[in-house]
Amino acid sequence: MNTGFNPHISVDIVVFGFEDNEGLKVLLINRDKDEDKKSIKLKLPGSLIILSERLHDSAQRVLMELTGIKDIYLKQFAVFDNPERLKDGEDLQWLRNTSGTNIERVITIAYYSLVKLYHYSETELSKAYNARWYNLDSVPELIFDHNEILAEGLSTLQKEFLTEPLCFRLLPGKFTINQLQRISESILGFTLDNRNFRKRINKLEYIVPLNEHQTGVSHKPARYYIFDSKKFEIINRELTGFIV
């Protein structure tokens, strides 16, 4: 094993993206570079940390090396320290083989990340580990406890979404109210009343209407809006609720 790595501490990252017609997605990679394996296993982007790195720097490095994504929003949300989280079996043997050491236990620090999905189409993602976006309802069984990490990451996002303007890290720079509602529903996991949602959004001074509408659509063109982060900071220092 490379002596520069800590064999007992890792970082794993839940990378969320949003596609207007398909909802919230998560980025997964192959466990191995070898795409010819008959049984390809999927995982969250993650790896052991380098001894000289801070955790956040490790997370940034891992994303760049395994997915091609860099310089994005990252937030630490949990530590996974169950002594049984690796479990005996093929995945544990794979970890021992790839690390070159007889690993018994690894504690992982989990982050979630929000990216504008159109910045990272599948043609622009790393090919080495076949990084791909998956709909949340089509995520298969992942290695180790990565399904649990994903579920906890989504739960954290849902809670923090209520008080922080996180959806604007997923939306284009200019967006429609319909897009804002769809992403809100996709994150929260339930339907919002259309009329009440529009009333609330129209009262928010930091969501600014533009003198610009959609073009080339078959329906009535919708107005575009932008998020004014400076107004948000000024108005909402004592914010108790964001969307709902």
C-alpha cells in the first residue's frame, strides 16, 4: 500500500444533480476500473485519505480523480463508524487487495455535494470509473454501506433545504418558477400546491423576475427569474423557512 494513505479513514461523497424532466439524481462510479468484469459493482465516489491532507481537501481530490468534477460545493454531514460496516466478503477482500493491507476497520467521513448537472454531462465525466448519473429510484445495491450513506445524505439535504437556498446550486443561472417548484418537490419528496408555491415565491425579494421569457416552447412561454444571493443574505439573517 502507498504509505502516504491512512488505511483507517476515508471520505465518501454523495453528489446530487438535477435534471428538469427526471428530478434529483446521484453520481455513482464503478468499484473497479475494469469495465469488462461480468458483475460490475457500483459505489459512491470515495477513497482513503492521504496522511498529509485535511478531510475537505481529500474529498475534493477524490472527486477530481474518480469523476472529473472539481471546485464544487461540499458539505460534511456525517461520520460512519459502525465496526461492522465493511462486512466480510468480496468487497472487503477487494479493499484489502487494492490497498495492499489487511484492513479490518475504516471510518468514513461523508459529504454531500450539489452540482449543476448540465456542467457535467456523462460525456464530460471521468471514463476511468464509468461515472454516471442515476435517478434516485433506480439506485442498485452499492458496496459496503453506501446505500445508507446515500439515504442519510438525502435526508440531510431535505432538512437543510428548508432553511438554505440550496436548490440554486442545482438550477441554471436563470430559471422558471415551474423549474423551481419541480426541484423543490424532487428534493422534498412530495407535491407542493402550485398556487400557494407561486404566491410564496412572488413574495421573496431575492428571487428576481427578468424581462425575459422562454423561447421555442409549445406552451405559453414562462418568465425567467434569477436568485440574488446578496439580497438573500440581507433579508434572511433571521430566516426560519425557505420554500415551505
